[in-house]
Amino acid sequence: MHTGSEKPYTVWRSKFKNSIAICMPHLFQPRTTLLAASTATLLHALIIVMRHEGWHEWWLLYYFAPITFPFVCFLFDRAETLTNAAEPRWPWLVDLPVLALSITRAFYALPFISGHAFFLSYALLTTRNKPARISAAVVLLEVAYLKIFLWQDATLFGGMAAAGISAALLLGLRKTSK
């Protein structure tokens, strides 16, 4: 309640912080994560269908649209750890280079590493919630099939190795900080 001695901004800010604190437990429920990931994936697919056609459209739909789901689940997993005061903030120092390299790989041909395999393997090894792990595993199986049997693309193994090294670094740092 505004008593007159406080600035209106301070009152609004405290009410906003309280309403966010009430919503947080519901925000990171598996069903919320699944709904957000499904919505983002469908929107990504819709944008692909609206902007592309022919072979390029199908390639984007079966190779790029599926990774949206585990990516959103990964973001929810990391956002949940950021809202927990007991969790350290430094894991983003490992996450950001992984995300940057994975996304860069979509635009530039980097040797030896598949951005899909790198991100999905890293997400599979480091996330804590089931939707993120399961979706990363499923899409990684699709990527592995495409890269091994259809494209004979060895960057799958480079991406998985880089993810293993990055995940070991993150998990090792988590153990030493406890």
C-alpha cells in the first residue's frame, strides 16, 4: 500500500517483483516448458514454410526446425538455475561460447564441428530437466542418422567431442564450486 512517503516507482517495483516471485514456480514446470518449446517449434516451422519453397524448405523443416524444441528447453533449464539464488551464475561462461559456436556454425562453415551435434550433445550432458534431455537425445539421433547414413558427414563426431569436453569442464567446475 502506498503511504505517501515512498516514491510510486518503488511501490510499483516491489509489487512487480512479488508477482514475478509468485509466477516462478509455475514457469519452470515441465508442461510450461513443453508448451513454450512446442509453440516456438511450430512458429519456426511456419516461418520456414512462409519464407521458403522447394527443396530448401524441406531441408530447413527436417534439419533446422527440430532443434528449436531442445533449444527452448535448454533455455528454460538455464533460466531456472539463474532464478535460484543458491546456484552460481558462472556456468554461463561455458554456455555462451557453446551457444555462440553452435549458432555461428549455422552461418559459416567451421571445420570439424557440427553445430547441431555440439549443442545437442552439450544440452544432453548438462541439462537437469527431462524435457531438455529427452528432446536433445531425440533430435541428436535424427542428426546422427542424417550425418552418418545420408550425408557421410564426420563433423558429427567433432561436435560430440567438443560437447564432451565442454560438458566435462562445466560439470567439473560445478563440483569444485560446491
